[in-house]
Amino acid sequence: MTKSPYFCLGLVLSLSGAILAPIFYYVLDSVPLAALAISSIMLGVVSAMLANARPEVSPEASRMMLQTGVEHLASLLEELGLNSKAIYMPSPANGGRARALVPLNENGSLPQKGQHLPNRLIARYGPKPEDICLIVTTPGTVSLASLSISPGGGSDQIEGALNQILIGMMDLADSVTVHVLGNGIIVEVAKPKLRYDNVWFHRCLGSPIASIAATVVSEALNLPVRIASEEEATKGVRIVIEVLDESLQ
Amino acid sequence: MRVYNSFIAVLALSFAAITVVMAAYKADKLDTYYSAYTIALLVLVSLYMYFSPKARRALGAVSLLAFAGFGMIVVFKVAEIL
């Protein structure tokens, strides 16, 4: 903790404020300067407290580990030759994690709402013989663990959760806005640190940011969703998430 | 952590602006300055709602501490009046 720059800043500000405040007040007889020294103490305490709140694993290390996981999964997808877009499923009602399924056949059935996914890598998810999929854990799955999202939440809840994950926890973007448009959810991410690349993993599961967004949307709506598109916008990235309503029928 | 840096920078700017404005209005009581700083801190903590739960807990503790100081000022003032 002592090595944290926030803690060092906090210590310097608090100590200098504590030393200077009585000097300004009693020796120089200046209330504004003494007040400024008090504000320095307050700022120092805030900075020191934020040092404690920093994640133990640095964002750089987290990004490196994320990259490793993505590359492993990409090798698997590439080896199996899966081209279809992943369907993000909400976490089951009886507990467990939200996961994504990558169908072997792109034109296969859609999973049903509330469908239980077996705890396996390869599983059957529909009645047809070709309804076989790969069930994977995505970056969004893990980040959801520290948040409580109640099913049925609207765009405000989605926006709040995404801001908390992408800005507050992972420091991956500057801001996130969410709009509902027909059967889709549009997520605009300003200044993202991870971008979409035309690689196998991103074509299947989307970029890590889109994957997190899709997981959150799926969890908040309690419906399966799919990343329809990801495109560069003026301020950052525009992600269109398609809500798979057919699964309700 | 850009969001932490932004919070600290905005808080520092707010404190500086409050000091300049109050000094210009010839405020000569420390408790007036402190009350203004506390209000600025509480407002900013409310505005930066996207911190991680751990950071929000830490800032909540600082806010509580600052508010306790503000409460003491109010108690002293009320005692003075009475």
C-alpha cells in the first residue's frame, strides 16, 4: 500500500497541510491560506483512502491475463472452426454464472429463456441434431461477480452497471451510454482502451468490452442476447446488442 | 486509474475555487471554509457514482468524517446562539 502513488500523494498533502495550517493561521494571520492548508489535509485523506481501494492486481496485469485467456479461447475456436456469433445467456435462476454459447451451426435454433446450460464445454442446447454448442466463460462473466444486477432492469441499470465495471473497476473507458432501439440495445463507449480487431475471437464473441456489455445486458434483461455489430464512432465504439426475443415464443 | 485521477483533480480544483471565491468575499472564519469544502466533497462523492464498491466505501468513510466535523461546527454555533 505504501508504494501506491495515491498513498504517497495523500501523505505529502496531509503532512504539509497539517504543518502549514497553524503557521498560516497563527503566524501569518491569514484565514484563506489556513483554509487552503485544511483543504490540503482533506484532499490528502481522500487520496490515501483511494489508495486502499485500488485493485491489488494492476489494470496492466489484468489486461495481460485477459489477453492470455482470450488467446487460449481463440485457439480453441479456431481449431474447431466455429464462425457463428456467440449467444450470451443470463445466469440461471438457481445460481451459477452467466455464460455464452457458441453454436456449431449458425442457423440452428435459438436457446430458450431461462434455459439451463450444463456445466460442460460442449453441450446440446436445442431439439435438432445440429443444436450443439460450445459453452464458454466470457470476460463479462467474471466482472459480474462483484455486482448485483436484478433481472428486468432497464437501460439505466445497464448503463450504471457498465459504467461501474468499465470505468470504476477496470478503467477500460471514459464513459458509457446506453440507448434502447427497437429490439436492440445500443451501447456507446467513449475512449475504449481495448478495440475490436478482425480476429477469430472477436468475430465470435466480440471485443472484450462488447462481451462485457452483452453479458450485462443479458443479465439485466434476463434474456439471451447477441452482439449484432461493433463499429468505430466519433467518440469511441458503438456496440449494437440484439435481444433474442424469439426465445420467448 | 483515470477515474481516481479525475476525482482528485476535480476535488482540488473545487477546493481552490472555493478558497479564491470566499477570500474575495472576505470570509474570515475557518468554519465557513470548512463547511464549503465538506459540501463540495459530499457533492463530488455523489456525482462520482461509478467507483468500485471498495472505493465508494473508502470515500463514504471520508465523507462521514468530514460530515462529523461539519456537525461539530453546527453544534458549537447552536451552543453559541443559545
